[in-house]
Amino acid sequence: MESRFTTAAAYVTVVALVGAFAGAFLDPTEAFRGSVTASALVGLVFAGYNAYTVRESGTPRFATSVIVTVFGLWLTVAPLTYPDVNFAGTAAVQFSGMLVAAFGGHLALDAVEALVASGTAHGD
């Protein structure tokens, strides 16, 4: 049931989280850099696991996709919670966060669709 779009979405979330990590260093604010760096690294672990699962089984995992989506939403909002973040840091982290949230949400829906299609009552 693996589609090219699902595979691409899984890998885009990984690349976008690397972009958020890099975008954090465009701003000199230490609190912002630390928050985004930690969030991107933890999100990267889940996104990487999801990409591995898609490569091995063809379908993403629901819980992992939801966690990746939550990290994407946080990265979209994070620059707004810090008062002294410059434009480059805001733009890079928010764009990466939007990509992660959008594709992570798609992967979560893809996991639900695969679960319904398989007819199993339990998930992850």
C-alpha cells in the first residue's frame, strides 16, 4: 500500500526538521536556539523512525505521525513566543514547522486509512 507520496512525505518531514535545526542557528537568542534545537532533534528521532517504518512496511505509524505533527505545530508557533527572534530565524523555523506539520498530518491520516483498510481493531 506504499505510495510514492507517502514515502516522499516521510522523508520531507526528516529534511524539514533538519532545516528547523539549522534555522535555529540563524538567530542569536540562546533560549530560542535551545528550544528549537531540542524540539527539532526529538522530532527528528520520531520522523526518522516513521521514515524507516514507511520504507520497511509501506505504511507510517499513527502515534509517531501525530507526535511529528505536534512538533511541527510547535516549531510553527515557537518563534512567536520569543520576543527578540530575528526575521531569518523566524522564517526558517516557521517554514520548516509548517512542512513538518502538514506532511506529518498527512502521514497520520495515511496510517488511519491503512488501519481501516486492514480491518484490524488495534493500532500501534
